[in-house]
Amino acid sequence: MLYKKNRQKVLSGQEAFKLYDTYGFPLDMTELILGEKGFTVDKDGFENELKKQRIQARTSSQMTGQVFDTGPLSKIKDISKGTEFLGYKEGACEAKVIALIQGDQLVDTASAGSDLTVVLDRTPFYGESGGQIGDTGVLESNGSQVRIADTKKNNDFILHMGKVTKGDIRKGSVVHAKIDLQRRNSIRRNHSATHILHYVLRKVIGQHAEQSGSLVTPDRLRFDFHHFSALTKEEIIRIEDMVNEIILENVPVAVKELSIQEARNAGAIALFGEKYGELVRMASIGDFSKELCGGTHVNYSGEIGLLRIIGESSVAAGIRRIEAMTGMAALNRDREKEGLLQEVCGVLNTPEEKLVLKVHDLLSELKNLHKEVHKVKQKEISGKVDSFVENAKEVSGVKIIARKVEDATADDLRKTADMLMKSAKEAAIILGTAQDGRVTIIAALSPKLVKCGLHAGNISKEVAKVVGGGGGGRPEMAQAGGQWAEKLDEALNFAAELLSKKILAGASSPAV
């Protein structure tokens, strides 16, 4: 909505926020575009809409928490303040089992084969949040073992979800909690890489390229950001190069806790929609990236090893997505592609440096072969046309041609129908072919028959019913199809009888 304020044309804050929230246009870009047209934006109104959404997000989060408050966690909260997270520095620790949950019930013990959720007083396991997936690992104690398949976070509690694989686990027992460290290290590499990627994106395509979502797994990372068009090949190469240059610099990754105001003063990026307390964790990668983040990170950028962008796509209006791999996953992917390349070279019996030239030669040869095949087909069709016309049944001076054409495409059938029309003065034509279990039917009528009320589209539709299909088209020519190839001959016989009746009926019959 545009209105006038102090003799200026102004875009309302509500509309500006809609452009941001629905279509991914950041405020600075909206201001820039409108500024060129002599408009301004109601910034105060935009900020009010932004605050409303944040309040709504917090309310939704609180409602989710209330759902858990009515279940087994509500009882645990009476005896514990939460789970102490040690995973920023530790990969294993001794911990006490403060609760066992099976389904929606608290239990005192669980035996081998049981699926359950374990709540500990302290843990090295990271609970899924901020786009980083939860840790996996094992809990062990006195001959018992629980394999943890996933870890979630609920308010101050970290929930270890898994299966008892050996012995019994009891409430109150002490367990040795150990994460899958190799998996965690892969996750850390990908997580730190998302921060570098975010920094580089804003440098390459503009400050509007803010993060709108992410997913960090051991195998790959996914990063969603605000942008209005697909990245070019050149942009992707430049982004990948700049990220890897920062990785190669092997700059330190420092994570420290400070007040939200201190973090803002330091230039840290806060993610939209995230809820932050007075104290926050700021992850800094050299002098490049500074972001508020509760996830786990490498100690030096060089630990990431390598980043390869493997995909770029659209996920919503104004939102793009980059998928990438780091470390050994990126190396293994490159090896797989190299192996595939070598396999292709082996099949074509040509060295790698001549592969493109070889493919071009083969495509040229294939094109020439297609031309030769086309010429042969045209000769075959010409021969069939003469035979079809000579052997056609004639009704009231009209040649009725209902024939099957072997190994033909729909285009072949149309060309054959055209040639038949030129050979016969008056003709009603139904041609059919069957390939890969599918039937294609072409119907064609001479102009005089169309004037008499016959309609090729309706006739083809009737014939197609016999082969379990349908179709339609213009009065003079139409195409239909079906799925019962074994009934093609029956359909063509039906077509011949149908055309005979229609022609005999003449112009006085209803249009078909």
C-alpha cells in the first residue's frame, strides 16, 4: 500500500514486511529499488511487523513446551533443573540417569530390546537445534548398553533416544556416555563451513543474502538464503573458491560467551526468528565470520579440509538453497565422479583428455545414422501408402483405411496419414501402432467428410476405448492412445466398421 507522508510517496511497513517475509526481499533491497522510483519505506512500520512475528514465534515455542509439560517431563522438572551440556569440550563423560521414558510413561528400568528415551544429569551429546542434527553414540554401565540413535533438546533437558542392546538400564545408575566422535567431527566441519559460506555469500551476491535456514549432517550441509535469482555458474565457482581460500588460511575458530549487546557491538550476525537470552555464544572464524551460534565447531578452519558445492536450487519465492560437502565426504564424492569418468573412458576406449571430442564425434555419427534411418522409414512409408490405398475398402466413394503400422512413432503415423490423403481423393483413415506396451492411434478425415459432420477427434476417442485409453483433437486429424496393446487389431476392425457406418449415414447423421 502506497500513501503520502510529508509530500513523499511511502510504501507501508506492512507491505515492506510482506515482501521480506513472503517473497524474500530484504528491506535494504526494497529501499534501493523504490528509491530509484522516488519512493521511501516506512521503516518503523516494518520493525513493528518484525516484532509481531518474533512474539508469535516465541508464543508458538512456549505452546510446544506446554505440551511436554503435560507429559513425563513435567514430573522430571520437579526433581531436576535440566541436563548440563559438556559437549563443547568433551566427547565422553560419566553421568547419572535421572529418568527413563518409554512411550509417554516414566519407568524405573528397561531391558534389552526396549526402545526408550534416557535423560541424564550431564551429557556430551548435542541435542538437535539450530539446524545441527543430534549426536549418536552409546551409554554403558556394568554390562548394560544403550545405543543412542538420535538426541533432541527440550528446553533445559537433553533427550537421548535409542534402544537397549545389552543388559538392563536403571534409573539412578551411573553410565559412561560416549558420542560417535568421528560423526561429530564431520558435523563440526559442516557447521563451521555454513558460517564461512554465509559470510562469502554476503560478499559475493550482497548483504541481502541472509540465512533463512540450514541443516548440518555428517554427510553434507544445506544452507538456505535470501536471493531473488539462481546463482550463475561463475558466482558458484567464485563462492566455492573464496570459501576454500578461508579454509586454507587455517584461521582460528573462537567461540566465547558474552552479553547480547556485546555481541551486537562486535558485529555478530543474529539469525531472524531465533530466541536469544542475555548471554549468547558468538562463533568467530578469523576476521571473517561472526555469528551467534549454539552449535559445535572446529578449532581451525583448516580442519574443514575442503568444501565442494554440489547443488543450488530454489526452495521458495526469494529463497535459494546451496548444498555442499566437506572433508572426506567431499573427497569421496570427487573420487566417485573420477571413477565414473574413468569407466566412461574405458567403455569408449579413449583417454580422458580426448573424451569430449570423442562424445562429439559419436553424437555427430548418431545424428547421421538417424538421418539414414529416417530416409529408410520414408521409403517404407511410401511403399505402404500405395499398398494401403490399393487394398482399401471403398464406401460411397470414400477409401476406408484402418491399418496397423509396425515400429512407428506418432510422427510416423501422422506423416503416413498425410501421404495417404494426397494419394486418395476422399479417405477416412485410422492408423495404429504399439510400442513398449502403449498404443498410439491417428485418425484423419478428408475435408468433404468433415463438412458432412464427421469428427476425427471423436472417432479417435471411440476407437481408443477398445484399447483402454482415450484421446481427441481436431475434426480433420486427431491422436489417441491406450494401454492394451494386445487389442490393437480389434480396435482397428472396430474403426473400419465405425467409419463405414458414419460414411453411409452421410451428412444427415449427427456430428461425431
